[in-house]
Amino acid sequence: MGGGLEPSTTWLVNGGEMGERIRAKDWSETPLGPIESWPACLRTVVSLCMASPLPVLIAWGPRRVMLYNDGCRALSGGPPPHLLGQPLGEYWGASWAELRDHYDKAFASQPVILENQPLFRDRGGRLEETFVSGTFSPIRDESRAVVGVWNPLTETTRQVLHERRTRALRDVAMAMANAQTLPEVFTLAARTLEGYAHDLPFTLFYVRDTRESTLRLVGGTGLPPGTAASPPLLSTHGDTTSGWPLEEVLRARRPVQVGHLEQRFGPLRCGPYPEPPREAVASPIFLPGEQEPTALLLAGVSARLELNEPYLEFHRLLASAVTTAALQGHARADWVKSRRREEQHAAELEAVIQSIPDGVCIADASGHIRANRIAPEILGSSGIEDALHRALRGETSTREVYLAQSGTEKQRVIRSATAPVRLRETIVGAVSINVDITERKRAEAEREVLLANEQAARSEAERANRKKDEFLARVSHELATPLVGMRLWLELLQTDESRRTEAIAALTQCTQTQSRIVHDLLDTARVLSGKLSVMIEACEPGEPIQAAVADLTPLARQKGLALEMILQETTLVQADPRRMRQVVSNLLSNAVKFTPPGGRVEVRLEPERGGVCIVVQDTGRGFPSEFQPLLFSPFRQEEEGTTRANGGLGLGLAIVRQLVELQGGTVWAESPGRGQGAIFTVWLPAHEDTGEPPRAENTSAVVLQLEGLRLLLVEDDDLTRTAVASILEHHGARVEAVESVASALSILSGTSGFDALVCDIAMPREDGYCLIREVRAMNGPISQVPAAAFTAHMREEDRIQVLEAGFQMHIPKSLEPDQLIAQLRLLVGERSAKS
């Protein structure tokens, strides 16, 4: 360019190296065009840029053409000369995505100020973390239109990194300040350093095991325990397999730079960047006087920062901070131990005093008194201070103190023993032990009462045991009596066929007696467990009474009694017909039992205010007035022992009272005295007319025939199976009887022509529940066959379990044959018989 400026660039004076490059560049090949055609505003802005001592970038026009001055070369990774006049994005590279929006805002007349903006610049194929501050100001032409952006920049990388690392050192030092042990130092340090992953992508803290030559991992960040770079244990001698140059580090006794991490351990997935760290710094922690390292700090180097001297100094300062914290922790631990030893001696005496459950007061030589936590509660104003002062003068005393209890007339009794405390014959204090003996005194006073009560309770328990034994003996006797009768009549039938009719009647009576005993026991169990239930409905009271009288007439006739029934016209009652019949049967059975031959038993139905009364009156033995409160108690009879005149378990009247009360009624009894008969009266509430007809309950209307029905009977007991099958066939049914679940399933799988399934529950190998599950799971109509459980399990919970299992009906084995037939007719429904 010789000694002067071209006429087209006379406006560009000086400008340093970049001024020379601008003057020398052929701008006709750029979006700005020949330099002589540049508008005045562009020339002015470029002149100002070249004259500025600070780094300034200019973005011009829609293509964001870049112009800059010599100051930009001071930026880390400043623009190379060949990018002069090229689009700005080519210079910023990977950072353009973060900066483009700022340039766009400036072109849109919105100035932008950046402060310490992080930028990642390409350094020979790898990104480096940098920071810049600057402004983005719009440049306007003569028409006030924005034609460019004035962009002065200042690199703040060194300042930002220094502040960040200083903050990290400060925070970690504060976190470790109160640590008591080395593991706690490292745990607190790691928790803090998690927030500084840009400088420390990983940290590993190892503590030396004093018993072995190993370092144990106690904390860290970035890497989980157990990786190739973070093994749980490191050997301090001769270990070349860990990848860390431990011998070199421990020999140097200072931080050592460790490179080629990827070759040592493979890629380490840690830190905020996708690139794994390539370097680390290993810093041994030595405490004064220690030949072996107390600990080891392994800290990663950021993949986007150069491990320069400031960065290495940061690692040294971090190791120094950890060492200082470890020293402070040791010193603090020693101080704490010393302080604890001092406090221990002072606390021992207080602990002894406080652990004594009695009241303890201690006076020192000056007369100052202190007491344990119980003493104020026990002592009150008992004069203990005077006793202690006398003890300081050498007096020993023992006394009982009576203290009034506030709000009551009772007194507390305290036994107080006070004595001087001597050390080498010198009185150095006094102690008073105060024991509350109120309960002991009260216990002594009550002991006789307790002994009397215990003897009474023992007598009552022995009486209850006798009653239990008597009841068990009575149950055994009552169950055995009909069994003996059945066995004897069966033997008689084998030898004397002529008495067949008499034998059958006797056998029938025996089975009815035993069945009634079993039902009474089951009902009593339901009463005691609260599971006895009734089905309340509007019913005609005369029908259950007539049925009960019909049940007892044969027994009354056999005993030579007159059984009379007088039924007046009454309203409907709110009751359970079946349970009502049971109540009348129990009362009549009682009357027949306790009325001698030639006597009379009368049952009457009478209207009564708000309901009806059922009166059962006999001319029997009656009962004394003192027995009346026990009349309706279970397991109680007036006569006890083996000499009683009448049998029974003493359950009938208890069941009567429970059933009557469940139906909303009441029952009571009267007797003029011994030998003058008894009157039992049951009152039941009348039915309130709601306009709905009462449901008829007439068992005589049930068709007791099974003509044409085909039934499958499953029963494992041969005698029961044969007897039940014979009864069902006698009433017209066609019965297929089998002994097991397997046989039943075999038959059912080949045919679906059964009207009902009658199945026992308790059977060998597979029970009735197994069968009903298999049946309900079958395909076709047979899966819906009506099924009844015919079982000796007769509790309420057994009935519920049967119905929940899939049976439609629970039939107790204690039912009479006609009741069994009636239940089966209800099971299959009132459909026409099959041929």
C-alpha cells in the first residue's frame, strides 16, 4: 500500500493490524460489497471499532457479517483473520446457538447485557468452558433503521473460575467445620461438593484402615461405589491392579496429576458434560507425625477445562482444607473427650441420686440442699431440712412422717432415715433417704380382706368346677340313656318279633329324645355366642301351639296325663312360627316331665293388651320361691346329683327365655309352692297391620312326596347312606347313592339328568366342599343342579359356610324323615314330577 491511503479508505485511519487487513481485503466478494460503496454509518462504526482499545465485534446486515478490532485477539480463542467479513456464526461455532438470540434481539432494537455468559469454545477438537461479559447494542443508519450490532466483549473466564472455586473451598470448609471424625469430614465434604461438578466431576474419599494396609471408600460424588475407578478398597502397598498410581502418590506426599483415565478405567460416566474426564488429581492426606496416609482424595478434572496452574492450585487448596478439617476434627474429638471426662465425674453422683426410686436429699457442708426428682413429691413440708442440719452436727435419725394428701382425707406415710456423711472422720455433708411406705401400710391393712376374698374366690371356682363336672356327667348320662334304650330294643327285636310295634315306638322316642338334646346344646351354644336368630313375621299363634301339643300328646298319654288345649280367638302376632313352636314344646315338655301320673297339663292362648299370652299350667311338683331367680338360667336344675327324680340338662327354660326375648316378648313363671304345680306365661306382641297379608306357614301343606325325582346321594357312611336312600326311595325318588366325591363326579360327568344333589360334608380324602366346587365349574346344565349339604355340622357358621360354598340349602342330619323330605321338596321347587 506504499506510503499513503487509497482514496476509498482515507476514512479508516490507523486501526492497527485489523485496520490494515480491512484496507487490504477485497470486499467485493463479501456481502458488504466494495469498501468504497460502504454507507457512511458503516464507515463511522468501523472507525470507532478500530480505535477502541477494548475488544469489539460488529455484526452487520442480515447476514450478520463480522468485523472486529485488534482487541478481540485478547479473547480466549479470538477470531482468526480469515473470518473477517464472514457471517458471525462461523466464528462462534458451538456457542452460536446460545448467542444468536442476543444478536436477534439487538437487531430488533432490544439492547442486551451479558454478565459472565458461559460459552464452550472449540480448542483443537475439544470444547473448553469460557465466560464473557458484554453488550449487544443496535446500530442505526440515517433513517433510524437497525443495520448492525455493536458488540464490545470482555472475557471473564479467569475471574469466574476463581470465584467459583473460592466459593467451593469456602462452602466445603464451613460444612466440615463441625465434623468429629474423618468419615464425617468426608461425608460432609462430598455432600457439599456435589454442587461443584463443573470443577470436580467426581471425588472419592478414602480413609486408611489402621488394622490393614488398605484405604476404605467412605464417600464421594459423581461415581457410584464399585466401579473400576471407585473400588471399595485400595491397597497402599504394591497394588498395581487398581489403576491409580498409589505408590507414586504416597511417595510424593503431595497432590499428583493422574492422566489417561480412559485407558486406566474405561470411559467414566460422571460430571455435567457428555465427555468423560481425562485427568484427575490424587491428594494424600497426612496428619502430623503420621508415616502412612490418613486418607486419600481422588478428584476428577473437568473435560472442558485445562489443568493449568490455577486449577491445580485449587486441588491443592481443597486437599489442604480437608487436612485442616481432619486436624480440627481430631482436636475437637480430644477436647470433647476431655470435657466428657470432666462432666462424667460431676454427673455420676447426680445419676446415682436420680436413679434411686426413693426420695433422696443431700446437704453439702455449707448447708446447701439438693434432692432427686422424687423427693419433692414425697416429702412436702416434712421437716427434712431440720433433720439434715442436725445430721451436719453428727446426729442420726430415723422416723415415720405422716403427710396429708391434698384434696383427700388420706395420709401418706414416709419412712425417713437421715445420717451425716464423713470423709476421714470429717463431716462433709448429710444424706436423707425417704421411702414412701403408704402402699405397704395399706397392703398390710388390706391383706386380711384379700385373703378372705381369695378364699371366697377359690370356693366359687371349686363350686363352678363341680357344676361343670356335674353338667358334663349329666350330658353324658342324658346322651347315653336313649342310646342304651335303642340298643336294648334292637336286641329284643332280634329275639322277639312279636314286639315289633312296641320296639319301633320306643326307638322313635329314643331318637327324638337324643335329637332334642343335641338341638338344645346347639341352641345353648348359639345363645352363649350371641348367634341365636329368629325370622320375625306376622303369623297365626294357634298353629305353632297345635303343632307343639301334637308333638307332646303321645308322651303325655304314655305317662297318664291329661293334656288340654284352649285356644281363644286372638290377633296375629309378630313372631317366628318355628321358634314359637319350639318355645311351647319346651314348656310342655317341662310340664309333662314334672307332673306325676294322673295329673293335668293345660295350654291356653289368650288375648292380652298389645299382644297374646300363651299359658302352660300343670299340676306338678312346682318350685320353691327361692329357686325362681335361677329358673331361666342355663345348666341349672332345682335337684342336682344322682338322686334327682327327673332327667334333662337344665337348658330348656334358658332357651325359652332367649327365644321369647328375641321375638320381642317376655316370659315369667309362678308357683304357689312345692307340690302345687307351676304356671309359665309367654307374652308376644301383636302384629301391626300394614295392609300386607301374612305369609302362611303351614308345614302340613308341604307335599311330602318325591315322586319322579332323580337324586344323587353322596355319603361315606354305609349305614347312613343306605338308610337315607331307603327313606328317599320310600317317598318316590329314584336315588343314585355313592360313597365318595370321585364316584359322584364320575356319574355327573356322564349324565345331567339329576334333579338334586344331596351331599355329606365331612368325608375322607375329598369333602363336600370339593365336590360342589367341581360341580359348579362343570359345563352344561349340571353345573346349576340344586344342591343340599346333608351334614352333622350344625352350627350357624357351618350353615353360612355351606351356603357360601355353592350349596342352596343346609340340612342337619338330626332332622326327622318328614322334615328331610319337606326340605328336599323346597330345594327342587314345586315343579311337576318327572316320569
